[in-house]
Amino acid sequence: TMFYYTGGHLSAPLDDTFIFLQYTWQFIHGHPWQYNTGDPPTTGTTSLIYLFFLIPGFLIGLGKTAILYYTFSLGVIFLVLSGWLVYNIGKRLINHQAGVLMSLLFLFNGPTLWVHFSGMDAGLFTTSILATMLSLLIELDDKEQRYRRTIWSASLMTLARPEGFVLSVIIFGGITLLKGVKSYYFLIPIGLGIGQIGVNYLFNNTLSA
């Protein structure tokens, strides 16, 4: 479909992908957070961490067009991981057969495929959400009630997109209120979210990217 509409040229579905790639290109060439050399610094993208997933593609010598193959490869990795996580969530909640069915429905869903092959941060965000969900399901039955895996997964989720901050507040607020578990470590993903908002305000004079 892409080659049909672009006349055989490699492309991404939205300009957001190219914005991520431009900031990454500038970063590895010594101009971090500058869309064009000499511009005042701006965060410019919805995910501060996704840029670091893109950096290896340029470091191995890919150009500004060939880098799209790298973003598609990242999409495959995140899609496979997400499918595996969906399977394990279904298996844990119901049974093996349900996990397989849920995973297949997820993997062959049009919007799911679009998200993971868009070249944007959405694939990483989806994977981190599912990792957080699975970690929480596992650790809800843990007698120690430390939620370590959930904390680290939620931290990645928070850095992947700003919505992850809201989800972290809901998750750890719920654990505190409903399970009566209190831990300063719950503040790690929440603090990362607040920090990301602070960086946006520092660079952009606004709370958003």
C-alpha cells in the first residue's frame, strides 16, 4: 500500500516519524534538541526516550531514507514483544487457548499493525503498557508486595509517552488505596513523568512537547 501511494518510494505514514528522525539526526551530530542547527532547544517530540532507540540506526551508517528500514525493524521487534505479552496476559487471566486467540487477534489487527509500523513511539508505548499490565498481574499475587517489575515497566511506559504518566498515577494510586501497599519506589515512574513535563516547560515554556 505504501509503495502504491508513493509511486514506489519508501516513506512513513505521518510527518511525526520524520520529526523524530530529524531530532535524532541532530542529536548524534552534536545539536541535541535542535530541529535545525542554531534553533533554540525544544523537546519537539512526544517521547524523549524513543530518540535513543533510533540513534543506533544512524550510527550504523543509515541515511535519512534508509533509516526507515530500521524503524520498520523496530516495529517488528515491538510487535512480536507485544504479541507475546498479550498471550501471557490472556494465559494468566483465562488459559493457554485464550492467550493464543488474544495474541492472534492482536497481531492481525489493522490498527495494531499501523501503530507498530508507523515508525513512531506508539510501538514502544504499546509494548511498555502491556509489560506493565503483565507485571502487575504477576505481582498482585506476590506475597512480598514490592511491585518491582511493575515499577520498572511503568517507568519505561512513562518515558515512552506522556499518557504513561497518567496511567502510572492510576496504577500506583490504585495499589496504595485498594491494596494498602505504600512504597516510596512507587514515586519513581511518577517522578519521571513530572520530570518530563519539567523538561518540556524548560525548553518550550509549555507543559507539552
